[in-house]
Amino acid sequence: MNRLRLRADKPRRALPPELVADGAAAAPTGSRRRNIVKRAATVVVVSGIAIAGVSAFTASSTGGAGIAFAAQGLAISSIPAVQAASATSSATSIYDLAAARSAQLAEAGDTISDSQQSAAADARSSALDGEAALITKEIDRLENLPKFIWPTAGTVSSPFGMRMHPILHYLRMHDGDDIGGKCGQPIYAAQSGVVVKAEMGYNGGSGNNVWIEHGKIDGIDVQSGYLHMEKYIVKVGEKLDQGDVVGYVGSTGMSTACHLHFSIKRNGVESDPMTYIGWNSEAKKKGNGHGE
């Protein structure tokens, strides 16, 4: 048998008729059949992937293409490459969602934290403002501690000192200032302090009376007394601010008419009230009020 050498630089020629056996061209050998089958299978797989891509691209606009492709019986989802791509896409989507949710929670936590810090700051600021107001009030009180306000409307009818007692009719020390007023008019705390005495009844002629402890003023313990009241509305241990109502003008105890007997004790000794209320304009006036 003649052997023909095929070279890249020479044109191919048809086999001579004598080399072609009867039926050789029409019937390939077993080896050639297997090669042909493999190549055909490869073409089918590649064609199937291409058809899947075209079907996915056109499915949104043409439902018929997807149906026609499905009718061909090609299970694209079962192809390993497609399954791997789908799994990767799902994993990426879940990861992205988890990351986004984590970011949202972190942002919400920061917002809550900022809100709590802001609320705490506002509360602290309010507390500090309240403390500052109290401190300012206390400073004002201490600066004005020696200045007592006038305890009730009216002028002094009988001042502190020796006098003829209107009921006993003999000279006797008058240990306070009688301030004339109408029955039932309010009596005010001349200075801030704590109620240390509140008694009803005759009480040795003092009638219904209240005493307020004001503490040390210029190193001296000072108390103020309110006698002959119709009634009082405070109790022992109660803290009062300057100007708080203590009770109402009356004529209880040893008294001839409605008035307030206002007293001051310095270190426990009865003293002239004008030491503390004398700066008021009312102290300069003369009146016709009634005393004890």
C-alpha cells in the first residue's frame, strides 16, 4: 500500500480510488465512532448553556421562549456550573443582607446611645440649674439675713421698752412691738427659718403664738415671735421662707384688741425688734393701734 505524506505546505488531495475499499468511506471504524459521539455531546452541552442564557435574557419579555426551552427537556439547573453559580449568588446575597442588617442595628444602637446621653445631659443640666438656683437663693438669704420684712400691715402702736401696762396698770417692760392691724389679716414670717414653737391658748397672756428660729446672724442666735394670733397655720419643725404666712391677726391671751405682738430674742434674751425691722418705712410711722 502506498503511503501518502500530508504536509502543511502542500495542498490536500483526495485519496486515490485504489486506497478506498468498498464501504470504507461510508462505515467509520469503532474508534472514529467514539470520537464523533464525544464531539457531538460536547456540542450539545455547549449549545444547551447558550440556549439557557438566551432563555434567561428573554424570559421577562417573552414567556413563550422559556416554555419552548423547557419543552426541549434540558434541565439547565442540574448542570454543575449553573448550580455553583446559583450557590455563590445565594451566599453573597445572604452575606450582604446580614451585613446591611448589622449596619442598621449598629446605627440604631448609636442613635439610642446618643439619645440616652442627650437625655442624661439634659437631666444633669436641669439638676445643675436647680442647684444653682438654690445656691443663689441661699446667697441672697444670707446677704439679707439681718433685714427682716414687716410682719403684717399696720404701724407700731406700742414700741419695745418700759410702759404702763394697759390691763395691769403698772409699769412693766414691753418686750416687743405691737403692730396694729385688722382682725384676720395675714401675718408673715419676717425671715426664713424653722418653727420651734407653736402653741394655742392663754399661754401666760401670749395667746396663740409661734416662734421661728433663724440661726446665727452676725454670730448671734436670733428668733422671732408672733403673739395674740387668731390662729396659726404652721407646725413645729416646718421650714419657712421669708414672707410665708404664719397665721392671722387676733386678740387671744392678754390683749385689748386685734394686733400683732412681734418679738425678737437674741441669744434667748428679749430684744428690740427694730434692730431687724427698723429699716422698713413702716417703722417710721406712728399709728393708733391697740396694744396689750
